[in-house]
Amino acid sequence: DAGITQSPRHKVTETGTPVTLRCHQTENHRYMYWYRQDPGHGLRLIHYSYGVKDTDKGEVSDGYSVSRSKTEDFLLTLESATSSQTSVYFCAIRGAGRGTDTQYFGPGTRLTVL
Amino acid sequence: AQSVSQHNHHVILSEAASLELGCNYSYGGTVNLFWYVQYPGQHLQLLLKYFSGDPLVKGIKGFEAEFIKSKFSFNLRKPSVQWSDTAEYFCAVNDDAGKSTFGDGTTLTVKP
């Protein structure tokens, strides 16, 4: 497995509280991604990063923010959690350069917002 | 914007049956194509990928996929499935900037 960890692995929180999920990699890969996975929707990109302090929005970015102050860490913050953000969140990484388009996924974080 | 369509939402097969899962994409530029598998309770793992060259790509565990550019398709096949192939399968396409779009997934159930 690629060296990707996510924390926490499970979290239950209440509506309106802020939540931060962490993705940590040991591969020194340039690109990092946050996805959410929901039944019937596959994986949908929330935000991604193409370098330290370089981030961009994905297709479902509303209500989420990200930060990347170091190559190895990519944080996803739910500014004020809502029940619609109950989901499984996956982080992914990939290298830069030709032939490195494969993404490697972390183990996921199951978030429940009550 | 690119999109990926997986036609089969749930496929049920008996062991030793042949498998074909459909995947069509829409994107005007050069694409890289992937199939990922997610076993129950686990994260996504790469099955196979196509970047260029031979349009018939072989992956792990006996899976293969054929890229047909004229049909914008990248269908996944396996000649004889096993109970352990029960999983969810995702087709994905990368655009020139490396952003990925995933299909909604196909759940495969293999009966022993």
C-alpha cells in the first residue's frame, strides 16, 4: 500500500460543529485529493492540491475548505457540519510526470453528522 | 467537462461466468483511463490503466479492458469470475490536468 494515512478513521459529530480531517502521506507526492463517496454517486472530488499552498475546487466543494502547508499533509475542514455531509471521505495522492497518473487511495474516514 | 457513465449498477453472476462491465466517457482531449476495485470495507485499489499503445490492457487478478476510441468506451472483462471478485468497480478518466472523474460504480455479486 502507498504510504497514506487518514485520521480520524471514524467520527460522529453534531450539526453546526467544525470538523477537520487529516490526510498524511510519506511518498512525497505532489498531488493530493479529497473525495467523498456516497451510495449511487461514486466518488466525487471535493478539493485537490497540486503543491504546497496550491489548491483548487472540485465538483462538490461547497461547505468544505482545505489547507496544505506541508507536502505530506492535506487537511479537509467542514466549516459547519451538516447532515448532508455524512459520508465516507477518501484522500488520494499521485506523483507528477509522465506515467504517474495513477491515484493511490487512503483507507477512508467515515463521518456521521447527527 | 468530462463525464463517465457506467451502465450496470448491479451485476449478479455465478462463479465461472464471464464478466463485462461497461464504461463510456466523454472528453475531447487525451485521456488516461482506469478501473479501480473496492472490496467490502476497503479503499479503492487500481485494477488496470490505459495511457497509450495497445488498446487491450491486462490488469491484476485476470482482468482486462479494451479501449475503443471511436466508441469512447473502456469496458472491463474477465473470462471466469470467482466469489472473491465480489466488490464494487469504478471506471475513471483523467483529463490533461490530471483531474479524475469517476463513474457511479458497479456492484458485482458473485454467487458461489
